[in-house]
Amino acid sequence: MKRKLLLLLMVFLFLFLPISNVFASASIPSGAVGPKAEIFMNEYELNFGQNPNNLIDGSTLATTQYGTVLLYSTLFFNFTVTEDVKLWGIGTHYADSGGSTDSQPIQIDKFNNSTGQFESYHIGTNNHSNTWYVIAPELTKGKYRIRNSQTRGYVSFNEIYAEKINVEPLPPPPPTEEPPTEEPPMENNYEITNFETNIQGTEAVLKWINPIDATNIRVYLNGTVIYNGLNETVTIKSLEYNKSYTIRITTFDDKNVESFGYYHVLTMPEKSIEPLKAVENISVLNGNGYILLNWDKVNHPYLKGYNVYVDGNKVNTKLITTNSFRISNVTNEQSYNIQVSSVAEDTELNYFEEKFSVSKNGLPTSLGIPTVSVNFTLQDLTDGVSSWFSSLWLIVAFSIAIPLSFIIAIRVKYLFLT
């Protein structure tokens, strides 16, 4: 009776146990001789919305219609290794999203800390069977991206395994069982903490807390070093609105070893434009046949000038760039309604604004200061001064030269008599 129950249980497990679970619990690759290394997943770009929360410490994912896969229907995924490893994989990867068995080699790119970009590092071999094979024989410490070597397709693995390589032999055991009195030196795996940003216009203030043993802090902006030192705050100036910047902050230990770094994407807000103010404190001087206006200047980053309106009609032919204007061709003892407008414009921002002042009354009068006009030009004035001075230069020269000659003669006489 017990044998029959055991046989029925084995048949039930064979028929109803999902094959994907077998893949999920695949054994260590038979060719792997080194210990297992850790893989840290960083980023995923999914094609059909696979839930990235299913990732568990770089191991298998949930079950899909195509079996258990590491990243089903992804365009790429990024991961980090903290030591030299050999990367193994089990499963297949396809050239298109329709499940074609014409698999293409996957490509592994490595992140370049200097340029801030992923660069080609290794082209793997294609695989069609659910057996372990080597994806990459050696990956050094750093950040990597796995993607299909074609422009379309996805990467599909049942499981991956990282094998430690270049493992140094263990030191011989101590002669006694007494615990060591000194702590072993620590690797530089420390990063900054409590990072925060404060954006003020086109400037961004970065703040953080340094590790205790850091000997230097380095700040990169889009791959370019902008700071070295031990400050815990840096101000970045002249940033552009509505643009994103990649910030990386690394630490150095007492052996001058640089850490992997803390990454942050800084997104600048869209540019805000302050409202334009109307012209204020307009003074009106009623003259004889004219009206003279003065007003306070308007402060605005995009101010272009001013317009003057008399009874609703603009009287200036081009924008006024000063804060005064003379209205001519008016009739004495006749009242006029006057307004001054401020004009601001920026073509790149597609911005234009004109703000009108409070109305003022102008009343030119025959009792006011008359218009003074002259019938000569500035060139006429220059020629007249030059002609007048040319007739006097001999007199001026003698009046200076004669006293000066006496002074020089007296000085020379003193040289020989003393």
C-alpha cells in the first residue's frame, strides 16, 4: 500500500510541477570551480512591463509563459560586480520578441567612469539549449549592461551564476587559536550619505556627509571632474533650465583607491518668468508747443524699452530705451491723455509682454518754456572752436615759453655758482 501511494505521489509531481521551478533551482555549473560571487542589479528596461520587483538578489524571476527567466522581454539590464567573475547562464535568448529560435549573441557593455557612458566590452556566443554555458569568461570589478547584439529582441535566461576568479589562496592558519589583536584593513566600499540638492535659479547646491576615513571627495558633472577636496557642500553654477545632469560623487581611502561612487540625476526646472511691472512716477512738464515726460526705470530681465501713447495712439516710431521722452506737434491749451508702457520680449522663450501705466494729463501752454532751436550743427561748432584757437596759439605759446626760459636760466646759473 505504501509503495502505491509513493508511486502516485511521484506521478502527480511529474505531471503538475511546473518545469520553470526546475530551472529556478538549477544547480551550480559543472565547470565552475570558484566560489559564488554576488551580482547586484541596478536598472531594467522592460518591453512588456515585466515586474522588476520579482528580482531577488540577482537570482531567478517569476514564472512566465516561456518558463522561468531572469529578465523576460527586456531590452537590457544593468548589474554590478564587486570582484573579478566568470559569468555563466542557462537558457536561451532570441533575436525578436516573437519567440524565434534564431538566437543572436548577447552583448555586454561596461560602464566607463571617465565618460559616463556604457562601452562595448564582450560579445557572447548564442545558445539554444537549457544547459549551462559561459556568457563572459572574465568580468572585472565594475558596472555592466547585458543586451541583445541586434537592434531588436530581448534577453531571456532561466538563471545566471557568477563564479569568483583570480581568488587568492587563503593564508595559513595562525599558530595558536588566539583571536587576532588587530582588525583587518577595510576595503573602500564607503560612499557618501545623506545626499540632498537645493536648486536656486541656475545654481544647484549639493550637500552630503563624508565617510569618516575619506581622504578625498571627487564630484563629476556629466563625467567631468568639477571638484576635489573634503567639503561636504558644492555649488554648481550656470546650469540650464529644463535640462538633466548626471552627478557622481566618489570617495578615496588612505591608499588613494576610488570608490564606485554615488549617482544622482539632477533635473533643472523649466524657466519661470517674473511678471512685468508698469511704469510708475510719470512727471509731466507742459512746455510751449511740447510736453516733456520723465518716469522711473522698470527692472526686468527681458525689458526692451518703452512706448508713449497720446489719446490712445503710439507717438514713438521705435522703442524708447531711456526713461524720458519729448512729445512735439501738440496744440497749446489743449488737454491730452498720456500713457507710457513697458515692453519685455524674449524670442527663444516665445515671450512678449506690454504693461500700460496709469493715465496722465498733459496741457501745453503758451506761458510755458519755449522751444529753443539752433541753426548750426555739431560740426559747425567744432570748426568754429578750432578756427578761434588757431588764431591765439602763438600768443599762448609766447606767454608760456618766455617765463619758462627765465626759470630754466636761473636753475642753470645755480648749478655753476653753488
